[in-house]
Amino acid sequence: MKTNKEWHHANRMPVNADIEQRIAWHIEHAKNCGCREIPEKLKLEMKKRNIKI
């Protein structure tokens, strides 16, 4: 899949991001860029919190 370089440049993952920030970043990333999947560890946490992927 192709990387959306502009999106990545404008939306960097926060330094020392907590779990909420990581989840929010990966949700937006999935909407805007197809370069990689959401990590399995995060998918499991999102499932526990009833957050749709």
C-alpha cells in the first residue's frame, strides 16, 4: 500500500504517547494512509474498549 507522506508529515505520533493518543493516531492514520495495519496489541486494546476499527 502507498504511504501518504503529506499526512505523515502533518500528523506525527506524539513523543511518549499514552494509549489514548496512540489509539486516536492509529484511527486517523487508517482513514488517511494505507501504509500499514494497526498493531495487534492496539487492536486488542481497542476491542476491550469497544472502539470500532
